[in-house]
Amino acid sequence: MRQKQVVWAWTFLALPVLFYSVIRFWPTLDAFRLSLTDWNLFRPPGYIGFDNYMRLAQDPVFWEVFRNTFAYLILGTPVSLLISFTVAYYLDRVRFMHGFIRALYFLPFLTTAAAMAWVWRWFYQPVPIGLINDVLASLGLPQQPFLRSTTQALPAVLAPAVWAGLGFQIVIFMAGLRAIPSTYYEAARIDGVSDWTILTRITLPLLKPTIVFLVVFSSIGFLRIFDQVYNMTSNDPGGPLNSTKPLVLLIYQTAFSSFEMGYAAAQTVVLFIVLLVISLVQLRILRDR
């Protein structure tokens, strides 16, 4: 009986294992091999060792893009988590039209990223097209360049990326909040504990697994940001002076515009290592828990 169970288990697991081996694992391993070659699609790959990585270390554009990528991570992750937790915390107390309000917050997560990017791009346009500048002009305030500014372009692109992910994070936070036993809150209120103490000593500590998951999930999402940047800066991909260009967009341009597949593979390996480090940090935090 036990042998039959093992056979049936591997029978059902065979298709997913095959899928991940062919679609996920093999391309990942092959990227390491390609990163050691000089290949432009027009001739067979030629082995050049670690020249692509040395070129990366000396490429100022790569380091600028690398800095932009971590700017998305450092700014986007805490802002999105703070907003989503605040909304989930108070939305959990709402009873009237709770499901409808929650669906409204979740709707952006279901919307195509390209469509949202073009809507936000319209918001940022100058008067009389752009909605935000129209509001600023009606209030007597100066117009803002937004996507045409080297300092404002990255926050302008980051805003719709944060907004798009709020729905998913709110739903996960609400699930975590409702998983906390109500007896903790009842005991705390009987003892006369303040709302702030309940939040910091009961709610947040018991939400740690949820917070860890969302931190890692959001971090990976911001490190891989592409759709918003590509669609909102399509006239000048990456924004003015590469001020909004992330690593994924640089990989795309290197591979499919310059046809430097080996160099693009080296950039992909760097991104993979960054994502792997984040995943290992997640496992470390969960183990400490």
C-alpha cells in the first residue's frame, strides 16, 4: 500500500517537476553558461570567460541602473506595506459594504499593468491634458514635469507600481489579522491596555509571518519592475538620462535591441543572485521565528 501511494504521488508530481525542470531550472542554468560567452544571435556563442562580468563592473550605466533598482526596492517596499497595513487595519473594522470596499481595493491588482501605466502617464501630462497638472494649475500652483524630470520621474513611476500592489497586500494583511485569536484582544481590553499597546505588543508580533511574506514578495516585485517603466517612458525607455531604468529593462534592451545575448545573460545572473539573497534572508527570518 505504501509503495502504491509513493508511485501515485510521483505520478501526479511528474508533470510539475517536468515543467519546472524544462521551463524554469534549465533556462536558469543555461543563463550561467551564456553569460560566459559572446553571442549576438548571428554567430555561434564563443567562450570569453568572465569578460562580461568585468565589463559590468566597469559599466557606469549598469551601476546607475543597479542604483535605480534598489531605489525602487527601498522606497516601494516600506511605503506599500505601510499603506496596505493601515488600510487593512481599519478596513477590518468596517462592517457596512465591507466586501464591496475590499473588492475596490483589490481591483487594481487585477488590472493589466500596461493599461494602468498609460492611465497614469496621462495623469502626468502637462496642461490641458494631464489631470494632476490641471488640478495644480486650478490651485495656482506651478506645473510639475514628472516623467520629464530626472528627479521626479522615478517617484512618478513608483506611484502606480505601489498602487497596483496594494489590493493583494491588503487582502493578505486582512487574512493575517483575522487569524489572530480574539481572546488576546479580549484579555488586553479587560486589563485596560491602550489601542497603541495592543497594536505594538499583540497585533504586529503575531503578524510577523504575514509581514515577512509580504516584505519578500514585494521586494522581489520591485526588483523585477518593468511594465510601468517601459509603458510610462516608451518615448524614452528608462526616462531622462536613465533616471527610471531598472535592471530588467536594461536586460531587455541589451538582449533585444543590442542583441548582446551573452552580456544580457550576465546581467540576468546578477539579478538572479540578488533575488536569491533575498530568498535566503526570508528563510533566515522564518527560521528565527
